[in-house]
Amino acid sequence: VQFVESGGGLVQTGGSLRLSCAASGSIFHMGWYRQAPGKQRELVADITRYGYTNYADSVKGRFTISRDNAKNTVYLQMNSLRLEDTAVYYCAADGVNVQDHPDYWGQGTQVTVSS
């Protein structure tokens, strides 16, 4: 499975961005991870093919994950962005559980939040 990620960029505090990740095939469980400089990669949000979602506490109420199964695409709508959201965001997918060492990774897209 391969991915095409898009939507990263530079935004001011409080702004919004929408990330997209188009997969080359259908995958049960998809999600977004992020890695900030000097920090470990962390799970941001994930969604199953049936629409069940999970969010990191730090993004609950601000980020929304969704997917279009017909297009094999997952989205991450990010609102009320904060400086600490600055990171490289990675699309990930797995046939079973994207929360546990996903099999497939995107190339990453930079999100930078400035004051």
C-alpha cells in the first residue's frame, strides 16, 4: 500500500488545516501520527473502516478524523491549532490495528503553527 499525503503547511495559532491521505488500496484501520522535534512519534487519531474513531487527549475537541472508503482516503481536520501541534504528520494504516505498530506509513507532511 502506498500513500499520497497533502495539506500540510504554515498556519497561525488558532488557525485550521486539513490533511489528506489517499491510499492505493482499501485498508481496515487508518490514522495519523505526528512527531515533533526531539519527541517520540505519537498517535493523533485513528478511524476504522466502519467509522469508529479514537483521539489523543491533546487534540480532542479540536481535530476531527474522517474517511471516504470509496476513495481510500483519510482526512484530518485540525482546528484551533496551537504551537505544540507543530510536527511532521504521518498517515498510517494497518489491516488490524493502526494503534499498534502499523504496517504502512506515508512520507509525512510538515505542519507548522506560528504565533
